[in-house]
Amino acid sequence: MAYEISVFLENKITHFEKITNILKEEKINIRSVSMNSILHGWGVLHLLVNKPEKAYKLLSERGHSVVLREVIALEMKDQTGGLDELLIKISRSGIHIESADSRLISETGMAVLILEVPDVLEAKRRLEINSVHLLDDDIVYGK
């Protein structure tokens, strides 16, 4: 099961850097990052890290507004049409996607699509029925 942490913070580089510094000090590797601007200079920082539970605990203990939630990680071909091919299979499964992000694993050349969905268990069931391969944690986190 892959987990992503999301941190509510002011959209200032120093606030972003405070988060990355805490993770660096604790030797937590950031595997994927995205930041969304919400409203009036505030945003949500989404991080896929190799130790999500530890990162959640550390950031929470240091007073940050942080959420830990399960996401779905899928293998995607790193070639033209790779995302389209995967989206066709996802569409056939009939799941609703709330947000999506991706990353490339350079050592293997694998692309990863990370999905946030309202019901992870149901989405996993539907994806498996439609032959969509969910990635193991060791691939997602780089263990």
C-alpha cells in the first residue's frame, strides 16, 4: 500500500524548505513532489516519501498540518502513448480520480502514475479486474 503525505502551508519557499529540511535531517527520501496553490497564498504540498509514517509523525510533532492517505501507484510505460494506454484501462474500471501525479524511476526507466481516489479498496478491486497492475511498495518507495 502506497501512502502520500500532504502538508498545508503558506506558499513561501522558506516554508517549503522547512519541510524538506526536516525530512533530510531524518534521512527520508522524497520520491515525488507536487504543490497546489489553494487560496490567498496558501497551498498543499503533496509528497511521496520512502518512510511515509515516519514523515507524518515527525511533521505532526513539529506542528505542521499534515495528512497521511493511501494512494494507488500504477506502472505506466515511459513512451509516447503510455499514459493514454493506462488511462483507457483505468476508464474501463470505472473509478473516479480525485488527483493524479507521476514520476519516472530513472534507474529502471519505469514511469509511475499516482492516483488519489475516494475509495482505495474499491478502486484496487476494479483495477485488478481490468488487469491494471498495482506497484509494490519496494518499487514505489525505492527500498
